[in-house]
Amino acid sequence: MKAIVVFSGGIDSVCTVAYLQKKYDIYGITFSYGQKANQELNMARYFSKILKFQEHRIVNIEFMKTLYEKTNALTYSKMSIPSKFDYSIVVPIRNAVFLSIASAWAFSKSANLVAYGAHKDDRRYPDCRPRFAKLLAESLNEGEVDGIRKGLRKKIKIWSPFIGNLSKSNLLKIGYDLLGDEIFKTWSCYSQSKIQCGECESCNNRKIAFEQAGMADKTRYRFEA
């Protein structure tokens, strides 16, 4: 069976692949949407090879940055990135855009699963919740319903660790069991840097996840606590 995985090269997506790859052939899709954290693209390339993807695509949708205008801290250069959750880091329907494109590839590849790395700790993000994934999958399948009925398309399921009742620390353990210390090369930071800052909301969540998993965090941070 084939799975299309939205793949950023971060802990969540890398460990999602680690969880799925025993059952699925993995096809990864990574998006360049004008994010400050462009280093994640390099990590996505790196881990796509380590995890032996069947295929890996990097899709340029940087025009989205102009559509988001001055509303989002992850794409607008003059907005500072917060150290804890703030709605300025919720990129408008980002996962809807990613999953729609990933699903178009899934229909073309005859894949029946589209996955992304949303987990139980992502409750504050509306497009990470299971209800969102369920409704989006229903809409996308309805958009291909004639092809599905004719056997020309496979009905897709959108899955996430959140749907599987997995937390970020659960994912870390799964990823570490497969990758060992390679897991520390995953990219979480929101900043435009070659070293993870250790101060932004995402870096702080990363640190908490290692602590909750009972693992020493060997990640290199620019600012150590």
C-alpha cells in the first residue's frame, strides 16, 4: 500500500513516517511556502534518503507568502516569532492547502492514505484536529467520487498521529527506536537560521517533548537555557 506523507523534516513528520513505514510504501511531499525556516527543506531532503522514500517531491508554493500578507509570523519578515503559542503562528489553512495538494498526488498515485504529523499536543491548531481531517477527506473524496465509483481512483483517508491518539513524546520514542541519534538532526525551529534557536515556540515544544519522553535532548541550539 502507498501513503503520501506531508513531510517537513521535523520531529513530527519524520516520526510519522517511522510509524507508518512498516505498513506503507512512503511518498513524501514537502512544501516551500515562503516560510522563514527554509532549513527544514534541507532536512526534508536528508531524511527522505535516510528513510528510503519511494519518491520525494519538494513543491514550490512560495506565492502563498504574498497571500498571507502581514498576518503571519512564520512568513512575514518583520513579525517576531513568539516563544509560546500565539495565533500569529497559525498559518491560515496551511494544512488544508498542503493536504489538498498531497491528495491530488495520492489520487494520481493510487495511494489510499494521506498523512501529516499533527499530534495530540497540537489541539490549539484548528487544522490539526481530527474533525478537520475527517471533513477535508470527505470533501476531497466527494471531488473524485465519480472516479472512485468507476474504480479509476482510490478513496483516500487522511490520517495523523492525533487521530492515532499519539503525542509528540510518543512520536519521539517511535522515531528514536528506528533512527537513534539521527533524530536530533530533525528541524523544529521557526527562525531563519542554520542552527535551531532554542527560544521559539516550536523549539520550546521540542524541548518539552524530549523531557516528557524521558530522553536527553542532544539537539544543538543557538541559545542554550
